[in-house]
Amino acid sequence: MQHKAVRIGLKILGHVIVIALLYLVFSFSLFLGLQVRPLYGNIGLLITALLVAAYVYFGFIRKR
């Protein structure tokens, strides 16, 4: 029973880390778009959207 609780805790920790990294990628995309060049920001937002889609697919939709 304790092994299952540890496994659930690690899953939650993994999701929190991935969400924090996605937030950092999004923030960097906004920085690129607002401070460097709008084209880089658009490319960064596209990459962010692709990463979010991959996270949703591999994290929730795909069955093991």
C-alpha cells in the first residue's frame, strides 16, 4: 500500500515539474516576442503549443 502512495506522489511531482517547465517555456516565448523580435515570439508560442499538446497526449490520453 505504501509503494502505491509513493508512486502516486512521484506522478504528481512529475506533473508539477512538467507544468513549471511549460510555464518557463511560455514566459521565454513572451520575452522573445516582446523584447527581441515578434517572429521569434510567434515561433516560441508555436513550440509551446506543441509541447503542451505532447504533454496532454503522453500524460493523459495515451494508455500504457
